[in-house]
Amino acid sequence: MQETHSFKPSLTLIDSTMLVAGSMIGSGIFIVSADITRNVGSAGWLMFVWVITGFMTLTAALSYGELSAMFPKAGGQYVYLKEAYNPLISFLYGWSFFTVIHTATIAAVGVAFAKFTAYIFPPFSEDNVLIDLGFLSISAAQLLSILVIVFLTFVNTRGVNSGKIIQTTFTLAKLLSLLGLIVFGLYALKPEVWSANWADAIIWDLHKLHPDGSTESYTTLAAFGAIAAAMVGSIFSSDSWHTVTFIAGEIKNPKKNIGLSLALGTLIVTAIYLLTNIMYTGVLSLQAIASADKDRVAVTASHVIFGNAGTVIIALMIMVSTFGCNNGLIMAGARVYYSMAKDGLFFRKVGQLNAKSVPGLALWIQCVLASIWSLSGKYGDLLDMISFVVVVFYMLTIAGIIILRKRLPDAPRPYKAVGYPVLPVIYILMGLAFCILLIIYKPNYTWPGLIITLTGIPVYFLIVKANSGKGKVTVEPSETE
């Protein structure tokens, strides 16, 4: 394949940091604390879930910095897995990433944008069914989601500079608006609510809290399962921090700036998430958090802070947040399919750049599948089901640092994982505990994602066989940069 265009390094450290933060912050922080509270039942355990998730995210990000400095090229995690293991492992990641992990996330964020748009413009409500075919109903919210996905895809096909302007602008706007919500929320803090939520007797009382206020005790082992189940939401809300590694070929001074942007972006978002949840416990009782209408905790809190205008304020914030989030997801994800195609593991033409030096066909194929997920209405269930697989691939990637340290001890490492080997090992152990607990107590969160991933095995060998028949050989790990 003759490459007529090449990636153009255009993203600065600020742009890269905004991509990390912007891809992380979607609609999750406004919603998932309700389910977490129902699972753990106390303010202390609510914060513990967010702290442990933040620790895992920061640890992973600091570890990925070493890999990004060693292999600063498009594809990110896909490339790291190939270099540390083999093309099959990296393909399984790319397969699950394309079929569900990334495209279903784009769909979910797109529909979240549409749902909150309906707060201001009711015709876009998900209850407004425009087409009913019996086996498929299409709402105004789903169509708006698809329009947004198509628009952002088009913008990103016009070059990386077009995408970065939207990304940086909208991420700064969402960070400032979240900070504003936190400040106004803490100003409106109710001492009696705060005291009740943080009373010594209940702060670490782990139990199930039902929306009607009734409680249910856990056995010791079931308590660990409840924590793991609660972390599904916080992990989803903190995911996609690694999207900046996918777009490494378009970042200025990538060996330095990718690692820095990972550290800065995840640190900023982790701090904001913790402060937001502290604010929730200052204005809402635990029961109010657990029983928030459709889990929209931020809307309930905003009503307390701003009165009737609160719904519109939060709706605007989530519209800005999800729009910017989807731009980052759309921009970065296509680079994974591009790298797979360059290895002969995806449609050949996906491995070509358009006249604007971006993988245009990869962007449009991603757009089509994300739009299909938007129409299906099943993206939410699938995202719960693939949390297990996402963490498994994170663990494999971080373990890859240890493998490459032994296999390539003299390879250039402009940046080294902070706290190596202690922090990477701690992450792997925590990830294993999370996955094992989900297998035991929430198997419905594990097997669907595993099945989707494992279906990639026969697909991989069919592709390799087809390539062999055409005289093409799948690219093997280079072990060098």
C-alpha cells in the first residue's frame, strides 16, 4: 500500500490534555452516583468507590506514559498489546473496541446528549417516537444522536485541526461549568444534610440502600461484590482517558507530551469527580441521591442549588459535556482501525489517509456502527457488560510494561512508569479483584463481554488465512520504534 499522505503533528500539550479530560467527562458523573449509593448505602463508601477508581485511573495513566514514549504512533493500546504480546491479543482488543467498547460508547454519549436536549427542546424527547416498525422504534432522541455523530465525524474528516478546536473549546467549557456547579453547590451546602450523611455511625456502614429508604445488610463476601458492582459506574465514567494514545502520530513531541497529558488530564478529572460527589452529599440526603429520577443526581442537586432553573442549567452542562466527549471519542477511535488495517487485520482502504491527512474511511465506518448502536437502544446494557473486558485489557497492557522491561531492557524509554513496579502490580491486583468479584457476584456483567471478545478469535484466523492466500502476511511486533 502506497501512503500518499502522512499524519501531521498538530496537537499541543494543552490540546492533548483537553482530549484526555474531554473524553473522560461525558454524562456519567451526572448520573452514576445514584447506582453507586444504592449499592454501598453510605457517604464514606460512595467516596471510597470514587477514590479507588481515581487511583486505578491515575496509576494506569502514569503506567501508559512509558508505553506511549516507547511507541509514539497511531493506535495506542492496540500497538502496545501487539508489541508486548502478539497480533492475536491486539486484534482481540481492536475487535472488541470496534464492535462494542468504543462504538457503543459513542452511541450512549450521543443519546445522552439528545435526552438532555429534550429538557430544553421537548420535541427531541426519547418518548417522541417518529417511526414504529414493530420490531424497531426510532425516537427523535435517537435521530438527533445520529445527526450529532454524523456531524462530528464530518468535522473530523476535515483534518485534525478542525477536531481539536471543538475538543479544546468544549472541554474547557465543561471543566469551568463543573467547577461552577461545585462552587455553587458547596455554597448552598445544608449543614443538617451534611451532618446526617457524614455522621460517625453511618459513614462506613456498608449496606444496600433501596430508593424507598429501606436498607439491606450484606454478608462479608457479598459486600466486596457490592463494591465491585458499584465500581462499574465509576469506571465507565472514568474511562476513555487513554484515547490520546490512539492519536499519537498527530501530537507534537509525543514522547514527552502524551505521558504528561495522560497524567494531567486524569488528575484534573479525578479531582473534579471527587469534589462533585462531595457536593452531592452536601445538598442531598443519601436517599435522595439513591432515588433520583432516572438516576439524574445532578438534576436533583441542581434543583436544590438553583431552584427551577436547575434543570435547564444541568441540561446545558450535559449537552456541552457530551458533545465535546463524543468529539474526542470519534477523533481518536478511528486511529485504532487505521493501525489494524496497516497490519492487514481490517479493511485495506481503512489504512489510508485522506487529503486532510486523517483516516477518513475509518471515521465513516465507525460512524455507521455507532449510528446502528444508537438505533438499537441496547448500548447501555452492553456498556455494563463490557466493563469486565475493558479492565482485563488494561491489566494486560500494564503487565506489558513488565514484559517489555525484561524483553527489551535496553530499549529507549524517554519516560518511565511512576512507581514501577509497585504501582503497576497494585493496579493488576486491584483489577483482578474487581474482575473476580464480578464473575462471582455479577456474572451478567462478565460473560457477554467475554463472548464478544472471543468471537474475534475465528475472525482473526479467517483474516490471516485470507491474507496468506493473497500473499500478504500480518505484521508482527517490531519490538522497536
